[in-house]
Amino acid sequence: MADPFRNIRRKWHLMKGTSSYTHKGVRLRTGPKDIPSAVRGHIFKGTYEAVEAELVKEVVAPGNKVLEVGTGIGFVSILCAKIAGEGNVTSYEANPAMGDVIRKNYAENGLQSDLRMHAVTVNGSPIQFFADANVLSSSMIDRNLPTTEITVESDAMADVMERVAPDVIVMDVEGAEVDLLSSADLSDVHSMIVEVHPHIVGAEKIAAMETALAEKGLFPVKVLHKTVLYQRSAP
């Protein structure tokens, strides 16, 4: 059942200018100078990355090694660290504007981040990144939105997988998931929480990615809006 007070709460905290707020057990910086109003509003309503949080609590366990690609403001990454343990979560974020708030959010929760401010790509070459002012639509894919185009360094997915050796992957990369996951060695991964973007890359590419994942033994077991939980089938 939807929270009947969420819009009232959103309006109140936006009007008040609440600078720090606890969302699903994670303390976040929410001042007007920290993050855009659209993101702040979702946090105050309790809807910000709520699906991802639900799935993280379902699949992440103490001691898991988690790789998050597309960290945003750090909320899901911090939640993973609270469950898996500090030092067991590695986060990648391509948008250089987010580095400061991610580190501040980790500090709000008394944690140190393993944060790399790079994109993740198949080949590790620098990319053109399209940074959106409201954070939510920043992407490596040009979506013809009013974004700022910048050059960002990247790490190759194969190198990231070798360095981190994750058994859980969390990914929200606005369409880049189709190439990253189709090409990656996922043999040690048991669960993936992935936001898929058929509206950006097309349904055929998502279907091709799922075929590639099935060949690697990973299948969709739960779909919540645009977010899919993939898990390894029993041998």
C-alpha cells in the first residue's frame, strides 16, 4: 500500500530545506546544494531506488563481494556496505559531479568508500558521457536530452571483474548494461540487480542480453518495474 503521507512529507522537507535525511536505514545528504530537487523529492517520499533497496536486502548477505556500476549518490552502495560489510563493496560512477556527495554520504554513515570515479566499458577506452543536471538520466548514450557532454576515463569490464571478484552485481547504467553484461565473465556471480532500459536501447537488445545471460547460467527471477533480479540456476 502506498504511503498516504509521502507527498506531504516531500513538500514539507523541500520547503524546510532538510539537509540530512535517513532513507531506508541510510543517512543521506539532502541539502539543495548537495543534490537536485528531483532526487531530494524522491528521497523524502521514500521512493528513491526503493526497488533496488528491496532486492539488495533480499540477496546481499554478510561477506558478499558487491560490484556496483552506476552509483548515483551512493545510496544503494552504502546499503550494500551495511549488509555485506565495509570493504566488501566497490562502486563505479562516471559522472564526476557526484564524487563529492557520494563520499559525504559514506561519511554520514561512518563508512569508507571503495569508489572509482570512472565509467566501466567493454574495452576500457575513454568515453563521451552525457551528464544530466538531475542525475537520474546521465548516460553513456546520447538520448537527445539537455545534457553536458564530457570525456570520462573508463575501466574495462574484464579488468574490473578480475580486480573485484564480485559474487553480486548491482548495475544502473542507462542502457550500457547490454554490452557490459553480455561480454563479461560472470561465472562467480550468483545474483545481479540490474535496471534495464528497453526504452533507450530497444527491446531486441534486452532480449539478446538475456539470452547471453542464460547461456552464462543467470536467469530473471523477479521483475519490479524496470529492475530485474537475475540469479544463477542450480547446477
